[in-house]
Amino acid sequence: MQIPSIEKLETGIEKFDEALDGGIPKNHQVLITGTAGTMKSSLAFQIAYANVLKNKTAMYLTLEQSADSILRQMELMKFDLGKIRKNSNDKKVNKEFSSGGKGKGMLTILDIGLFRTEGKSNNNVSNWISEIKKLVKQYSGSGMADIVILDSLTALFHLGKIKDEREELFQLFKWLKGLDTTSLIINEMQQGATSYSNYGVESYLVDGVIHLSSKERKFNMNRELNIVKMRYVDHATNVFVLKFTNGKFLIAPRKMQEE
């Protein structure tokens, strides 16, 4: 019996795709987790950008940065935003950043923080999640995006009161799974944490975990990446050095002398 091949989304980072045996399986839920400053959001943006260039669609849900701030940051990092079509629920962003690009690919950045300025702010995480679901439905159009990024899970669960953290997480992940999309969920770990999740269940609910860290090696601070798990993928298990040079992410195996 021949095992059917799994369709995968390439990250656009050559050695990373090799480490993933071709990329992230379609419709996987992947937790991108790490402490502050380890480029979690930038890595997620890179994956979305690479796929939009290939005529796929991506939806970026941001709770921490404004849509304007994200696009300006990515321009400074030398992402060529003129190559891709863009859309946002922030009308000012749509005016300042012309759509650009051609083809079917589209990056939609949904600024959840606008709920506050529009008077939709509330003190209950369940209500925030309901508003996010409505916005996703509104902007999904004729079909759900190929990639949905939630930035970040940590920010979402700090917006207000939570009755039952684990139940809220279970229902959120169930909803994301039901979207029939590849979802990248960013999680901010506390300094010194030994768990990849803040509530003890996130890493079990997802299909994949990519861990980013910052370590001192030979008096230098290195950003490092390792694939903790990725279901249905014979992925690399070693630790990689993560670099961003001239507008491109690069990964390379950590050398023994860097220990």
C-alpha cells in the first residue's frame, strides 16, 4: 500500500525546509514559541511572505503591533513589499501601503488592536475571541487563507478575564483547526521557562512546535532554532543557529566550538 504524499508549505528558508523534509505540512497547527527578541513574529512573516509570492494567501492577526508598525518593520528588514498584494482592516494602512504585486497571492493584516479605538474593547477574553472570529469571517471572502498567523497567543490571553484557561485554549485551537488552514501561533515564553507553553497544554494541542531561543556562545548572543515536533514529518532534531542577513533568514547547524 502506497502512503499518500503530504502537501507542504515551504518556509522560503532553504536549510529550514530541508530540516522539515520539504516544509510545514498543509493544515498543520504550529506553535512558534520563544522568549522576547528571538524573531518569532519575523519568522512567521517570512513564511507568509514566501507563500504569498507563490500565489497563496495569508492572514496575519496582530494583537501586539499595529498593521502599520509591522509593515514598516518588515520594510526596514528589507522585505520587498512591493512584490505582494496587501490588505488590512486599517484604512490608513491601505492608503499608505499600495497593494503592489500581481497574481492571486494576498497578505491580509488584521489589526485586532483597532477594536479598542472603535469602542469594542471589553474585559473578557471570550468576547475578544468572538470578535476575532467575526473579523476572520469578514475578510476570508470566498475562501479561507492558506496561512493564518496569530500574534500572539500570549497577548490574547492577557486582554481580560479568563474563566477556564485550558477550556478557552481547547476551543480556540479547535476553531483554528476547523478553518482548514495552516496556522502559525506565536507564543511568548517567560525568561527561564523550561516549558514550551504558558498554560501547560498548548504544545500538546498543536501539530508542531518550533522553538526559538537566545543563547550566549563564546561571548556572543546567538539566536537558535530547533524543531521540537512536527507530526508526519521526519524532521531534523539538532539545534540550528538562526541568522537574518541582507533581508534573508539563514539557518546552519550549531558547531561544536560554539558550545
